[in-house]
Amino acid sequence: MPRLPTVPALRRHVDRWAGAPRALDAVAALSAFALMLLDVPGLARADNPLTGVTATLVLAAGAATLVLRRRLPWLPYLVALALLGWLHELTMVQFALYSIGRYRGRRAAVAATLLYVGVAYALFHTPGWPARHGDTLSDFLSLVVPIGVLAAGVGIAAYRHDLVRALETQRAEAAARQAVQEERISVGRDVHDLVGRELTVLAVRAEVLAVRARGDAHQKDFEELADTARRAHLMLNETIVRRADRDGATPCLEGLAELAGETERMGSPVELTVAAEAKALSPLRQAAVHRVVRECLTNAAKHAPGLPVTVAITIEGPGLRIEVRNPLPKSPPDPAPVSTGTGLLSMEERVTSMGGTIEARREDDGYVVTATLPTGLGAR
């Protein structure tokens, strides 16, 4: 004996069926057919060859086209116009115009509504149009026009709602992908710093042991071990660089010129100075420099538009120094720039995670951001 589904399982099946597009189309078709059934007695008595049974079959066939309203919304619309001209049936038109507005947008809905009003106007002047649909043109328009405009308007509103919902879904997916990407970058940074440090320590210790074992049989083994550790460190850096080239996740110092160009196109000239030694930084340190400079240039363009910006990246002993300066405008920008206030916190988190410091301050008539972090060059 087959087991009946439990109440929660039955409820899940009902919810899944109720939310399915095909199920909604079937409900729309059945609803239109049920409303048109109310007109069957009048159609059977009207001046046409239909009986109660044949009128029911004709209306059922017309309503069935609503099942295709998503892929072919113009099909039920043409059927609705045919029913309007033959049987003077207005119910189908409402569902058809709503479907066009919902699945084809505003332009299609406006065109379909105008065509519907035009066809109905021509039918009004056709001999045999039922008097109950309007003795005068004003009575006719007061009946026909609101039906079409309201149905199409509701469909257009639903179409826009679908667009907004799709956009929100895309934004949520983009935010999720961004969070995953940021997590990967964070993991890559930690792996580079931790594993790179251990490989460096291993290479240094192996070199020390090679010196101590000079003349010994194990001297060559220690030297090979040191070379292996250095190659592994180099491969780690190259792997990060190749991944950065592939997905753009880890920008480098070469991208600073592009940032400066973008800022200059926004109206703020940029003087960029990058020490040649800085190009030897690890990819993740270069990414930190790139992010700091990008945030500073963005803030300068927002809060001091049109004023020059000076960017200097220098090496001072074991430390790297980033300094971004821009003068302050005499009056605040109008309109006020949109700012979340989290830019400095984001820069501070990135710099401090690599053992550095960052400071933003007013100086004379300008604004200065100074960041320092260890280069790591001495341990390579």
C-alpha cells in the first residue's frame, strides 16, 4: 500500500507547485475561463451559430492560450481581439494586455493598448455591435479604455517589480562574490606572509649551516636546501602574480599610473613618484600600496575636486613610506560628496595587518595621508 505524504512534505509540494511559472500560467488561464463562463448563456442566445456547449469550448480554447503568455504573449492578445470582434468578449483582453505589460515591458504594452482601443473603436462603428456595450461613443470609451489601460498598467508595474527584484538578486550575488574574493585575498596574504617568512628563515638557516659545514660532506646539501627554499619563495610570489594577472584580484604598482590617469580625467592633476626599489616588493605589499593610493585619490577627487594631488612612494631603510597630499578647497564642494566614512578604516586595517601604520591629518592648508609598512626586502 503506497504511503501518503506527510503534512510538511505535502505543504512543500504545494508551495513548490504554487511558485512554478507553469502553475501560475495555468491559474491565469483557468481564471479567465471561469470569468468568461458567466457570459456563456448570453452568447448562446446572441445572434451567432454557437450553443452553450460550443461557446464553452471556444472560450476554453481562447483561455488556454494564456498558458503560453510568458513565451508568446502576443498569441493570447490576438485571440482576445478575435473574441472581441466575434463574440464581443472583453474578459480575455484584460488578461492578454496584462501579460504583454508583464513580460514585454512598457513599450509593447502601450502599443498593444492603443491597438486594442483602435480595434474596439472600429468595432463600435460596425453594424451589430451590442447596444449594452455603449449607446454613445463616450459610453463606449468609458467602458473600453479603462479596461485596457488598467490591465496594461498593472502588467507594466509587475514588469518593473520583476526588474527591481532581479537587480537586487544580482547585487546580492555580486556582494557574495566580492566577499568570497576578499576572503581569498586575505587568505593569500596570510599564506604569503606566513609561509614566505618560514621559507626565508629556512633559507637563512640553511645558509648558516652551509657556512659552518664548509669543507664538510654536508655543505653541498645545506646549500641545495637554501636554494630550494629560495626557489619555493619565488614560486609563491610568482603564483600570486599570475593569479593577479588572471582575475585582477591583486593589483600592483604598475597600476598606479592608470589610477593617476583616471583621477586626472576627473579634473584633479596627479604628481606620482615611485621609488625604483619599491618594484621589488612582494605582490601583496604592492596590492596594499595600490589600495591605499586608490582610496586617497578617490577621497581627494571627492572632497577637493580639481586640486592637484601629490603621491610619493619611497623606501626608507627597512620601511616603505606612502605619502599623499592635496590642498583643501576654500569652500566645501557643492553638492556635498557621498561618503560612507569607512575608507580610512579600510586602509588602516590593510596596513596594520602587514605590520604598518597609517595617519591622516590636516597640515597647513592641505590634507596629508601617510602610511608606513615594512618592505620585507631584507628578509628575501
